[in-house]
Amino acid sequence: MVAPPVPRTDRAALLAVLCGAIFLEGIDVSMMGVALPSIRADLSLSTSSLQWVVSAYVLGYGGFVLLGGRAADLLGRRRMFLGWLVVFIAFSGVGGLATEGWMLLLARFVTGVAAAFLAPAGLSIITTSFAEGRARDRAVLVYAGAAAGGFSLGMVAGGLLTAVDWRWVFFAPVVVATAILIAAVPLIPRDPPRPARAGGIDVLGTATLTGGMMLLVVAVVRAPDVGVAVTLGTFAAASVLLAVFVAGQRRSSAPLIRLGILRSGPLLRANAGAMLLVGSFTGFQFVAVLYLQELRGWSEWETGLALAIIGVDAVLAPTLTPKLVDRFGTPMVVLGGFLLAVAAYATFLPLGADWTFPAMVPTFLLLGIAFALAYGPLTIAATDRVAEQEQGLASGILTMSFQFGAAIGLALVTAVVVGTESRGALDSFRAALVVPLVAAVIGAALSLPGLGARSSAESHHP
């Protein structure tokens, strides 16, 4: 399904709207991190159940994102983007009105499902509206910079809004998303006529894929709360559903996903890197917020302002990163990002009970630069040289990797915090901080094979 060309004069406005949507999604996720202690106090949630405010969103996102990516290719990118943006707005409002824990978790789950359809559609609109080469790379880097900036600046916004009332963490996105919807309607290209597909939508493939992905996410996020046998059983059930899905796709005349796309080494490395980058950051954020607010007694706005330094990526990602990619290539920039992340987490490891803010600044600054360097180039690597009709699928795989990485990082850190609580809060936090450090080291190691394999397309972009 080839999209009609977008007039040059409209591309900047289109990119701005799509960047606004992904910025909103990033800010919506990270605002939760700062608001969690206030939500816990108001709704009487335990430490273990507190992670579900984030994990419910990830469950909906991770379970449906591959379907969302493929739906953008098959049913129309404009249709998916606008339709699910409306759902996102509605259930963000429901979250702000929640009076019980289950209401909040339901709202977060449905909002995650909406994002699972919304995000791949937005990225694939960009990759099909800009010609492959430097124009597309720069657009993707700006888009990824907006996502990363939202993710980091959300902590500031979350702190300020939570200082008023944590419910504004949900109501504010409703206002912003409504403005984005109004701007998007005239700008997003209309979907071309859908070609006839033999057999229509693959119902069995959709059911087994969605069920398998949701069970995988459940297994990860529930691991700290249940026994090993339950976790292994959930993983086994997920494996069975995914095996049925793969078998069905091989026989289907109109598969939901062309399995050959998963044979690309660069694509797999990029998605593994995406999981490790976001997983390590999500785990670190969880520990840092608990340390600052519950051990040190900092207010929400003080926490948000302290973490605002990480938001330097919102400036560097669209300005410095494109120049570095042009000069050194995507793999080298990704490696540099992971090495800075390793340094950032290592400097926070000897956490003290009375650390001053200046002692924390090196970690926050290094982490912001690391995100600016790695996030956008990983997005390029995961979608580069993918056929236009599969850009939604590639975008869905990447988005799933980001969300699944967040689920794993949060679950592992939570498990360590809960499992070491008897040692005291400070020792528990120090133990948990090893998780993001190890993830960043693995991410750096995975970046090394790409250094000698810079694609000719990247080297000779017009």
C-alpha cells in the first residue's frame, strides 16, 4: 500500500504533529514514574502492586503493538492514527477520574492498547512520507528525539503536576492530545485504496500473536509477585501460542507478518538494543524516584526538577545526533550512547544516604546525553531498508521492543528491591541499580558487531 506523496510545504507541519504525538506518549509514560508515590498513598497500593500502574500500560502496549503495526499497513495509517488517538484521549481521562486501584489499572491498560496502534502508525507515516536517505534519517532522528525528550521531560512535568494533584498527570495529556488531534486531521495523508487481500485479516494469527505477546508481558511483570512455577508456566503457555502463530504464518496465503523480516541481523540487534536502552532507563528511574521521594523526603516537584537534567536529550537528539550519524555512522553513535549509559549508572551505584544534588548531576547529565545518542539511531537501524508496505510492521516490532524492555527492566528492579528490603532501603536501592548497569554493558557489547558493517545505504545517502 503506497502512500501518495506529501507536498514539501506540508512535511514540516506533518512532522511537527507526529512529533507532538510521540512526545505526548513519552511524557505520559515517564510522568507516571514521578507520580507513583502519590498514587500509592492515595489509592493504598503496595510496592509490588505499584509497578502495575506502569505494567498495565506495558501489558496493553506489548500485547497489541505488533498487531498495531500490521494494522497500519493493512487498514490504513491515517485511520489507525486518528482513531486510536481518540481512544487514548478518552481513557487518559478515565485514569484521572479513578477512585479505585482497578479503575486506574484498567484505564492504563486500554491507554496502552491505544498507544500500541497509535505509535507504529505515526512512525510508518514518517518513513513513507520522506524519501529514503538523509531526508528520512533526519526526520526519524527528530521524531525519535521528540520521543526521548518526552520520556525525560515527563519527569519534570510529572513532578510539577503531581505537586498540584496526581490526577493532572492524566488530565494534562487529554488537553494536549485533543490539540494534536485537531491539527492532525488536515495534515496526515489520506490512506490509498486498500488492495484486495485473499482471506482478509488473519484471525487465527491475530489471536495467537496477541495472546502470546500478552502472556509474555504478564510473565515478566508478575515474576516478582508469584512463584517460579507460575512464571515458567506462563512462559510455556506464551511459547505454545507463539509456536502456533509461527506455524500458521508459514502456511497462510495472507500472513499477518512475513517471518522473513525477522532474519535481518541489523534489525534484531537494533531491537535488542532498544529493549536494553529503555529497560535500563525505566529501572533506574523507578529506583531514583523511590530514593529521592521515600528515602530522602523530596517533594514531587523537587524530584522532577532534579531529573530535568536528563531532558538535555530533547535538545541534543534533533541537533547534535544527526551530525554525529552523518560523520561517524549509526553503529558508532549507538555504541557511544551505551558507553555513556554505563558511565552514568556506574557513577550512581555508590548511592549515599545524604548525597547532595551536585553529586547526582554527573549521572543525570551522562544519561541524558546517552539517550540522545542511542535512541534515534536505534530507530533508524530498525526501520532502514525495510519495504514501504512493511514499515508499519517494522515500527511495531521496534515499539514492542521499547515497551517489552521497559517491562523487563521494571520487573527485574522491582524484584531486587522487594527481595532485598530486609537489608534496609539504601542497600536495597544499591542492589537494584546493578540491573540497569548490566543492561547497558550488554547493550554496548551488542553494538560492537555493527561497527564493521555500516551499510552502503548509510554511507552513500544522497
